[in-house]
Amino acid sequence: MNKTSRFSNFLNTVNGPFSIGRSAVFWVAFLIVTGYLYFFPRFASRYDVINLTYFMSWTFVAMGLSLIWGCGNILSFGQMAFVGIGGYVYGIIAINTLDAVGNTIPALLGGIIIPFLVAALLGYFVFYGRVSGVYVSIMTLVFTLVLETFMGQTAGDKWRVGKALLGGYNGMTNIPSINFGSTGLKGASLYYFVLTLMVVTYLLLRYLVNSKYGVGLVATGSNPDRTEVLGYNIRLIQLLAFAIAGGLAGLSGVLYVAWGHYITPSTMGLTNASLPVIWVAVGGRKSMLAAIISTIVLQYFTQYLAVTGSEFALIILGALLLIVVLYMPAGVIPTLANCIGKLGSKRRQEALSNSQSRRGVGA
Amino acid sequence: MRLGGLEELPGCQDSSRLGATDVQLFGEIFGAIYLYLDSMAFLFLSAVGLIIILGMMGITNLAHGEFMMLGAYTAVLATRAGLPFPISVVFASLMVGLFGMVLERLIIRRFYGNLLQSLVATWGISLIISQGMLVLMGPSLQTIRMPLGGITVAGKAYAAYRLLLAVIAIGLLIVMWYVFHRTKFGMRARGAMQNAEIAEAMGINTSRMYQFTFGIGSALAGFAGALYAPTTVLAPLYGASFLAPAFVTVVVSGGANVIQGALITSVLLGIIEGTSSRLYGTFIGRMALLAAAMVILRVLPTGISGYLETRGERAR
């Protein structure tokens, strides 16, 4: 197979049947929005750029949750635990090695790989223990709560890893920016880094979901027993998806601490743990893009409410979650997309309904 | 995490100088029993409402902690308004039970047969309740004094109230067993849970059974919340401290035989938590709880009650 056909193969898979948004119109819109985002720092204020960087940092945990929940039907309440692990690991490694190594590449990798491994370990107990359905969700929730408690009691000099103090509920402070050798990424440079990561991750995840592995994951999500009988190793499939989601959550954690330079255990607390679930459920759990959009929009909305001094931000988010689950179980964005699709040509409408009835799942 | 336990009692560390070794031994044994009973009662009471709703209806109520918080707030406010504490506890359970029944009718009922969605919906409810309480009542509420004071055994002081909680847990267990296994309601409820269609054909109003069961589960959550209100600080996230142990108990117990499972699991986990917190402190006790849950689930994926049930079937 030559290079071009391999590349077109990749493109075909990215544009595979499990993704919402496969038309030419979609890709043109995608390019326009991405292009706009790349030019955004040219005309926007520094504050807006920094803000949007923060919002985009959280899209990775949302994409991970969309992968396991939307495709694999594994609802995890514990994604914030992996965000916390990623953040703390990045902090510990970066504080200790920045001077010696001169960059934070080991910290960046550690902040992704360690949560990936922890998620794999937790996933081993859960999936190979044949725990299923709601019990998985409960176990992940308990995991988060326990981890928060654990980090909360790490106050004092005793809890020190090299030069890094864990700091209990006061959190870990003075965490360095992401640094590739010259200076730390800040402002626009961090923005471009996060944006590029986000676009690349989105495309890679679309590839993953439409690959052979993704087919197995979606099948496992819709009917584990049948998939297993067909010869798929469903434990491994679920474990791997869970670990990938953990790694993505870790990446969110890394970007979050590199952005704000500190992290506290309440990142993993009960209230925070609900945020990824809200973003993904409200946006539409079966679409990565919906998860990205709703993460950014809902964060913007929450921040707007907080800035205007309203105490009701979380109540509104909770109510929004409830309303969506009650009346738009597929999520807001796919429901809207469906409406727009219906306005389009009849041919496209048929294709949509065909593809939906074929599997009922998309990414 | 839960406040209280042995370490907060002033006389706890002072070993009496009676000299007689058998008195000391008795004290040691009593201390251990106290600790284990406390652990077991805590696990049982905080999980029982959740287990009933999960085991009987298959719905996981993530707002369980918030129901407990509502119970605690109601009991404390009622006591401050002049009601005697025991009556406020009963009042609180009734109120939370009623609240649960209304919620079942309005929202929960739409999610039967869609468990993951029900999980998300109840989480939305929990967020609304806890944040609503924060807006309504502020970040904390002054609690009431722990009733009954202390008792001294072999020179060490213990909270009599915590012993009473253990007695209440045992009493509740007996009542629940009686209600679900010896009354007409219990039989109908279990029938509706085992096979809704056949129960319906036999003339049982399953939708009402579900509503009552959810009400009972909620009332028990409110009851537990109210009982533990005097032992800790009251805040809108009061329920969160019960959530991890309650869910661990539920997961380990499994949904097959509700009451038996709840009993065996809280005893087993109580021993694990009690022993490890006795040796290494409350925090390690909590971690041991999670570790034990992981290992037990790895070995018995349907939980303890599921394991017992399949064993029972094989024996037959």
C-alpha cells in the first residue's frame, strides 16, 4: 500500500459511519471554525485567549468520557479522579525535574501515562471482575471520593515528593508551565498548543471509533454478551477504552495545572466530578464534537454566571442535566443537528435514518 | 469524612489505673466491640435505603446522600423548633419519604429499565438539592448536641448515643425483615420486583409498589441522615461523607437478597474497617474499605448476596 492510499484510508476511517457530521458541508464548516480558532488570538483580547485556553483544556476529559460512555456504554463518574492524578503527577515531575532537564516533556508524558495506567488497573478490577452497568459507575464515583479524601490529608511536610509539597486541601502550588526547552507556554503559545492538541485528538478519536477496534467497542456497548460470543475480547476492549479515557482526563489535568499553576483535591470532589458528565450528557454523549462544543459553551456559561455573582450556576447545570435526560436523551447538539438535517435534502435524510437504524450509535 | 468515633472522646486515651488485668481486658474487649458495632451500624444505616431501592427496583439513587442531608436538616431544624429529638427523627424520615414518593412520581418513574439514564437523572437531582440548600441555608448549619452523653467502661468513656445507634440498626434490621418477609405488603413488593408482569397479572398494583418502595428507601435515607446529624457538622455536602461507604456497602452486597445482603455486608465490611481503623486510624480504615470492595467484587461479581443466592440454588 503506498503512502497516498494509506492516507486516504485514514481519511475514510475518520469519516466512517460511527460519526455524526460526515457531509462535505460539515467538513467545510469544520475547516472554517478551526481556521477561525487559529486566527482568534490575532484580534481577541489576551483575557479572552487565556479564557478559551482554559475551556479547551477540559475538552479532553469530555472526549474521553464520550468515548467510553457514548460508544462503550460505560458511564464513569470518576473521570475527575484521573484529571486530578494527571495534574498532580505533572506537578510533581515538573517541579522536580524542570531545572535538571530544562523542559517539562517528562512531566507532560507522565501526566498522561500514569492516569492511563491507573485507569487500566481500576479497569482490570472492574471489567475483569465482570462488574457491569451501574456498578461500574458507582465504583468510579467511590474511587474519586476516596482519592479526594486521600489527597486532602496530605498536608504538612511529611507529604513531600522531592521538591514538591502535596499540600493537603491547600493544594499544590507553583507548578511550572508546559515547557519545551526555551520558555514556558503562556498566553497565545499555550492557546495554540491546546488548540492543536484538541483538533488532533478529535481526529484521532474519530479514527479510533471508526476503526476495527471502535466497531468492537460500540458493539460491546450495545450488547456485550452477543459481542463476546462473536469472538471479541470484550474485557480487553472495555479496559482499553477506559484507560484511554483516563489518559485523556490526565491530559486535561496537565493542561489545567499548567494553565493555573496549582491544583487542590477539590478538583476531584463530588461537585466537580459531576461536571464532565453534565458537559457530555447535555451536549450529546455519542458525538465527540458535541462533547467539545458543550464543554466550551457550558464552561463559558458557568463562568458568566459566577462573574455576575449568581449562586445558581450549579443548580442551573443540575436542572439542565435533568431536563436533557428527560426530554432529549441523545443530547442537545445531535437533536439540533437532526432538526437541521431534516431541513436538508431528502437523500441525506434517508442516509441519516439508514445509518441510525443500522447501529444507533455514532461518535 | 465522618467526624466522631473514638478519637474525639476526651476520656478515650486515659487508661484507668485500676491495676486489675481482667478489668483492663474487659475494657479492651468492650472498646473493640464498641468500635465494630459503630462501624457496622454506620455502614448498615447509611446504605440500607440505597440497597432497598437498588435491590427492589434496580434504580441507583445517586441523590441518596442528599436525601440523608435533607433528613439531617429537617431533624435539626425541628429539634431547634422545640420538638424532642426522637420525634424530629421520625418526622424527618416521614418528610424525606414523602419527598421521595413525589420525586418518584414526577421523575424517577420515567427511567425504569434505563439504569444509566436514571443514574444521570438522580445525579442532576442531587446537584439541585445540595446547591439549593447551599443557597437557602448557607454553607453550614449549627447542629445539636449529641444526646445521652457518655458512659464509662473500665475507665474509658464512650458515647452512649453511638451504642444506641447500633441497637437501632439491629432493631431496624428486624423490622425490615419482618416487613418484607412476613407482611402482605412485603410479599407484594417482592413479587413486583421479581417479575413485574406476573405480579401485575395477579392483581398487584406494581406502579404503586414501586412508589412505596422508593418512599421507604428515601425515608430510611432521611432516618439515617437524621440519626447521624448530632455526630458531625451539618453542611449541604453532609451526604457526601456517607456516599462512599454507603455505595461500597451496596456494591459489595449486590441486589439479590436485600436484607440478608445488607446485614452480611455491613458486618463483614464493619470488621474490615473497624480492624484497620483500630490499627492504623480512621483514614486507612476508609481506604481498606475500598480495597476490600475491589477484591470482593473481583472474586464475587454479583456481590455477596448474589453469591449466596447462586449457592443456595445449587444446594437445592
